[in-house]
Amino acid sequence: DAGVTQSPTHLIKTRGQQVTLRCSPKSGHDTVSWYQQALGQGPQFIFQYYEEEERQRGNFPDRFSGHQFPNYSSELNVNALLLGDSALYLCASSLLGQGKSGNSPLHFGNGTRLTVT
Amino acid sequence: GNSVTQMEGPVTLSEEAFLTINCTYTATGYPSLFWYVQYPGEGLQLLLKATKADDKGSNKGFEATYRKETTSFHLEKGSVQVSDSAVYFCALSDQRNTPLVFGKGTRLSVIA
């Protein structure tokens, strides 16, 4: 049973460029959340996708956008990259549907390390 | 808003020592509390959780008790191993499926 997979594992971009990161959720999960983890910090919530729509969003500018596909996989896009966007980007999946009670535990991928120069 | 405060690291212990990593939180309502662990080069893994006051979460010898009166969820382990070396994150979620709010993490190094 494959867990959450992310690609690529590492990426180097230049300021002003655009980047797309990809995530496949754990089998059976229907919700994907994206987090940014700066060096030495805890993960910060970017947004969550469910049923191909953005359901919740953290305090990130519109340069950060996303998409969820019918197979539940997801992309994170960042436009006009800044040096401060350098971080580990984590994707996490969970099961939101079926009215589960309590907090559906998140399963994290190993992340994409983005370096902006 | 909601927030989590963890003790500053890094923490360095000898094998078989007792571990405590402090975590306190600020939240509205009755949040669920979590500890996640991040091994080098990997994503986060859920270590344990507690969903209501006085609950004790436990896994792999680690324990944490949800203390509403002190708004705390301290992580403990009686005898650490070298393989426990990792970064530990305390987190909360105040409603079903709301985003997790993480602390800054505490790096633990266990030496033989």
C-alpha cells in the first residue's frame, strides 16, 4: 500500500520563476493538504483540497495556488518565486469523506525541497 | 489565534535516559493534540494523539497526557534509544479536519 508520494524530491529555481510540485495521496484518501516547512521551523498550512476544490487556506499570498484532480492527486504551484519561498514543501493526505468523527490523521509525504536562488 | 509552544532544542541525551519535551498550547474550545516525529530526510509521522482532556496517547514507549488545566501535552519516554534521534513536533487542531497548527519542533539527539 503506497503512502503519500511527492515529486520531485529536490528542485532549484531562480527568483521570478514558477514551480509546480506534485503529490499522490495515500490509497483510499480523498483530501490533500499542503504545508511549507522553512528551515528550523514547524510546518505552516498553505491550503487543503477536497472534491477538486480548495476548502481551506492559510495565510499565504495568491502566488500560491493549487489543483486537485479526479484521482485525488494534487499540484502546488508557486509563481514569481522569492528567496523566502525556499523550504521543504510537504503534502499530507487524509480521509475527509464518509463523515468520520474526530480528526482524520494526516499522512505526510517526504516532501519536496525547493531552493530559490 | 491557536498556537503551540515547544521547548527549545536541541536536546542531547545518553541512551536509556529519561526524555521530556514540553509542549503548551493556546486554543479556543477543546482541541485535539498530536505529537509528530520527523526522521532525517523524511516527512512527518504521527507518533501519538489525544482528543480530550485527561486522555493519554502512547506509542513506541512514548506517552503524552492531555492536561486541560495547564494547557499542556508534554512528551515523555522512560528510556530513549539512538533510533529515537529525530525532530519532534507538537501540534493541535481545534475542530474536525481543521488544519494542524505546529510548534517549531524540538531536535533530539541520543548518543550511545
